[in-house]
Amino acid sequence: MKWVSECRKAESKGALYRLVNKWSRPDILIVDEVGYFPFDELSAKIFFQVVSKRYENGALILTSNKSFMEWGKVCGDDVLATAILDRLLHHSVTFNIKGESYRLKESWSDYFQND
């Protein structure tokens, strides 16, 4: 949600170009939980610009609980999602982790062990 609010704030100040540059500058950019909240049109386009600017120029680590097939819904546009994924997946390593949530498993096991 912070991504969306920062995009809106930058747009209202006429500072979208600066925002894209800010997020394109770090050696490694980590974006956690992509898809937890869907992007609005503006934030999806800014995300594309950041990914495009970083493409082959900077490391990017993303986490998401959404499959690649669901990214059209996340971005609100199948074509934009395809363009983003095209850049993200080229030269990338992906890890697909399936199973129970480590956090939930730990919290529930602690609860039941105290009985």
C-alpha cells in the first residue's frame, strides 16, 4: 500500500520522474509482497517504469504470493503485466515455495505445545 500512496503523492507534486529515479538508484531493490494489494493504474505504470529502468542495470528481489498467471489482476492490465514479467524473468532466478506458512506453523505449534 505504501507503493501506491507514494505514487499518488509524487503525482500530486509533479514528481513522478524523481520517484522513478529514486527507486531505480539502489544497487538492490527489494519489493515485498507484490500483489498483496493490487496496483491502481498509476502505481502499475510506475512499477513498469522502475522495472524497465532497472532491467539489466540493477538487482531486483521480489516476493509475491501470486502466480505469474495472476499478475494481470495485480497490475489491472494483462499487457502491462506481461511486459513487466518479460523484463523481470529475463536473466532471473525464481523460487517457488509451496507448503504451510512457516510463521503460522510456528505460532500454532507453540500454542498447542503449551497445553
